[in-house]
Amino acid sequence: MIERIETGTRMSKIVKHNGVAYLCGQVGEGATVAEQTRDCLSRVDALLQKAGSSRAQMLQAIIWLADMSDFAEMNAVWDAWVPEGAAPARACGEAKLARDVLKVEIIVTAAC
């Protein structure tokens, strides 16, 4: 069975299937990469909770940065947020994001 949560015309914020929650990409507000990353991860937390999961149950994270020179700044926030011993499989790359002001987007998959 597939469960879609907060579904719109273009996408669902969460899709659950076979005990796995797939979150849509999350972006955050703020002037710096650190601020945007913190806000983004707060949004991920809220969606994980809505899906019946948590950051300790993350399976995979895909992170897009508008500029890879921001890698260390983003990682400082990420490393403080991920529970010890529960780091997901992760990829990080550079991409042109949907709006010029965006510096980071994070996509998470987690067990429920």
C-alpha cells in the first residue's frame, strides 16, 4: 500500500511504502548556508515526525549545495544534527537550485 501525505498537484511532501518514508526535498530560509541548513533540517524533523519516523531512522540523505565551497559550513550544522551512530548513507553534490537565494536542499529517506 502507498500512503501519500500532504499531496498537491505537483508532489507529495511524504510518500510511505513498505515501512519506508520518502520525503520531498527541503529547503530553508536564512542568509547563510548554516541558517538555511538549520531551517531545512527543522523541516525534515517535522516531516519525519508526521511520517512516524525520526532522524535516528534515516536511511539515506541527498544534499544539494548551490556552491560546493559551502560544504564545510553545511557539514558543521549537519554533523551536530545527526544522532551519534545513526548517520545515513549520504551523497552531496553541487546543483543549480530552484531559486537563486537557495543555498542548500536536502532529501531524506527513512524507515518508519
